[in-house]
Amino acid sequence: MATFDAKADVWVYVDPQGKTYLSTEQVDERYTLFFRASIRSLQSGADATAPQVVLPDAPELSPKLAAFFDNSPRYRKAQPLLQEAARKYRLDYELLKALVTTESGFEPTAVSPKGAIGLMQVMPDTARRFGVDSDRWMSVEAKLADPKINVGIGARYLRLLLDMFPGRTDLALAAYNAGEGAVQKAGNKVPNFKETQNYVATVTELYAALKPPATTSTSVPQVVGVKPVLNPYGDGYVLSGSRTAYVLAPGAMPGGAIGRGNMITPALPVAPEDSRIAVD
């Protein structure tokens, strides 16, 4: 069974404007070591029905990492949004925190060369998939610049991926980075893309540092006092058949941070108008 090196040293660079950049490698002399922790190899050859991936041994939260969360005004401003999204969409708050740290360093104005926007680096096509699109007043890109909308869409997409690959947080993270079509095309494995493998390792490292494995769980948390909702992915997402029936469109490239503009077209019939859920 194939494995890939999941030892993800995390390097950080903060530019003069205060924007934070994270990398699994020292890109240049401006980058300093954020934290280092050895973790077990992650499997790139296991399918989605295999046992849950083993999370890393918990690294100690380094002073630099702790200071980042203690002193970052951008993190403090985003924190309530992440907490709300974690409760609403049954996500582990520390997983969301690790993902946003990796995606944008909590910079709400971040825009990737591929066009991914905001805190959770959401693509406009992903927003449309969840019922957020341009209208006469505002473009979808402008809407995604709103941190609340951005976190809401990103969290809903992450929830969908966790449900699509149950018990396999590594595959859900790989799909968030490269698109679920790329994961499925790879045979329900972490694709053999260096960026995606580094991404999975980095988020997993941060997650383990923020939440020790003894209490880390990929199971759905039970929220007391909250009634189950008919649509677990929020208003605007069209429920029409199995959510696992996604295929890579002919000729399409893998989606995600390495091509997230090429979103996979659902191989599903269009839902009748009366079954659609209106967007607020």
C-alpha cells in the first residue's frame, strides 16, 4: 500500500502589511519555522472504505503558533464565525481553525492566482453550487469577500466532503484542496500531487497541535438542543439524489487549490423547482 511523507514542517512569513503566508517548505530566507512535528505516514493508496486514517501524535503547541492565535486581530475577528459554522454544520472547531490557518492565514481579502477567495479560499463555482451567485446588486466574488458568507460556504463544502468520505478526514481535506473529482479519479485516494499531499499533512499537523488525538474525532459531534435539519448543507444547496454520485467531467482537470476553477459537474438530474431550497 502506497504512503507519502506526511512530516509537515510549517514555515511562516508575515509581510509588511501583516498578511501571513504558510508553507511546508522554507520558500526563501524570509520564512521562519512555525512548528515542527513528526507524524506517521499518511496512506495515499487506501480507498474511502478503508479504516479511518491515523492522526499524528500530538505535537506541543509551539510558542510561535500560540502567539499567532493569541495576538492576531484577524483570528479574533474570525473566531465567532468559525465557532458558529462549526456548531451549525457539525464540524470540529479545531479542524476549521487548522484549515483556515492553512488556506489564508486568516486574511479575509486573500485571493489566490486561481481565483479562490477569502478566509476559506472559496471558488465562485463552489459558491454557486451552494446557492450563492451574482445578482443585479453584487457579484459572487464580492459576496465571497464577506467573511460570514465565505466561512458559511467553506464550512458547508467541508461538511459535504466529510460526509462523502466518511471516517476519512484525509480524503475530505484532499478533496477540499484538489476537488472531489481528483480524489475519485485517483481511486478514492489522496491524489499524487505534491501540493495536495503537503496540504493534507499541514492541516493534519495543525489540527493535531490544536486538538490532541486523545480527544480528536472525525465523528459527527452531538449538539444538545439543536434539531436535525432537512438539508445539512444549508439553504441553497439542491438536494437531488445521492450526494456521492459525482464524476469527473470528460476532459476536466482536477479541481481545488491546484485548479479549483474546474469544479466537477454533478452527475445528477436537475431537481424540480418546487424541491429547491430558496436562498435567503
